[in-house]
Amino acid sequence: MKNYTKIKDISNLSETIKDAILLKMNPFEFQDLGKHKTLVMLFFNSSLRTRLSTEKAAKNLGMEVMMLNINDAWNLEFEDGTIMNMDKSEHIKEAAQVISQYADVIAVRAFPTLEDKAKDESEYILNNFKKYATVPIINMESATAHPLQALADAITITELTEKAKPKVVLSWAPHPKALPQAVANSFIEMMQELEVDLTITHPKGYELSKEITKNTPINHNQEDALKDADFVYVKNWSSYNDYGKVLNQDDNWMLTKAKLGHAKFMHCLPVRRNVIVEDAVLDSEQSVVIKQANNRTYAAQVVLKQILEGL
């Protein structure tokens, strides 16, 4: 693996999931693989699980880790040909090459604007690092994708499923803020690669990109979609067509214990209690959100392992 910026960068998904589960059983087996190697983590946005799990994953492999909140550094310019006489002090061309001299792998977290769809979909921050850096790049959530989270989700479902082809439902839920589509996009793309029966449910107006959903069934009746589900993944996202807008605050879409049935509950966290999902679900044995969060370490570790093996 040269980079991990999208799910398609995984050459053999089933083997990668198996390797991640084996790493979970013996996380220090390859602790010399990253000896004298450095991971630099760059955060344009806040993070809890991604930051801590990726650092732990790197240290399990023997790597050194450096972290930089970009808000504490020079403002970066990403456009070519710009006359830099405003608030931007450093161009990505220099910054990416300089950081590459300090790092063996660079991990980047950069959210969308949710205002300019074309700019967000260009993944201008992530792709400029890929273009100008001279070391591998890992996506710790970008404008349109969160492949590390999706890999952790796949590991979780693989570990917990009791069926050859479980029914998995991705359900929209209300949220007071406009949130990105990144987690939903990557979850859908990942489930399309697995042997699962995937259904998406959301109110009208919250359709995701057709390039993402493809032929996945979409049901605007949440309770009908949830029938006989084995796993229910709940996530808010803002409108894609009316880009970045909150169109619906219908609290009837909050997940309840009655709607969940016998399914296992999944969420990437952080989650707003009694807005996205009621306490009775989160505090039940059907909730696997803590297991998901734990698997974030081994998703990152198996990716780093594959990248280090290719250096």
C-alpha cells in the first residue's frame, strides 16, 4: 500500500480485515517494523478517537509520532499562481516537501467547507499533500471520506456477525448542526465491498451522491427499513443536493430501542444522546460503539503496517 486516502487503496479487503483482527490479538508483534520511522499527524480540524487511535497504532508498531494542529502553524495556501499578499504565509508546495523531510508517513485530517461542493469534492487539501509530499499519505477524514472509520466498521461487523450475509442499515438521524457526508460515504463504499445486505434510510432531500450509493436500496420509511436488521448504523449528514443545508430536524428519526429491535447499534462517535439515539439504546448491550472505537486502533495499525512494509 502506497497511500491510504480511499477504500480502494486496500488491495485485499478480506485479508486486511483478518490481519487487523490478528493485530488486535497481538498488537506488539511487529513493534520493530516502525523502528526509526516517524508518523506526522496534521490536524486542520478537531479529533479525539482518530488522533488517539492512530497515535497508539503507530506506537504499537514502534514508530515515533509528531502532531501539529494547523491552526497553530502558518496559514497554508493551496492555489497555484496566487499572489500571497493576504493572510496565507506558506504554500503547500513548500510545506508538504518540508514536512516530508521530517516524516516517513504523513496523516491528514481536513473537513469540508460545506459551502463549495466542487471545491470540497476536489479534496484540494488531501490531494495537494499527495501531489507535493514525497512520503505516503493517510486520510484521517477528509471532505468526502473517512476510510479509517469505515475499515474499523468493517472489522467490527466481521467480528460480531452471526450470519453469512447480515442485513446492515445505514439510517440518517437529526442533528442541530450541518455535518459532512464523509462517514456515510465511506461506510456505504465499504459495505458495498462486503457480503452484507445494505439498505440506506433517510428523509427525502438527504440523498447522497449517486456515485456513492450506486444501486444500494434507499427507503424513506425508517421503521420499514429497520425491520429484521442485524446491524443499524446511525449517522447524520447534511444535504448533498442542497449542499451543506439542514433541511429536516424531525426528531421522529431519532433511533429508539423499539425501532432497533434485535439489531446491534453502531455509530462512529461522538454521538448526541437523545438527539441521534436515545439513552436506552446507547446504554444497552446491543450498542457496540465502544468496540467500534477500539477497532479504530487496529484499522489504523493494519494500514500503517502495510505502508511500512512497502517503504
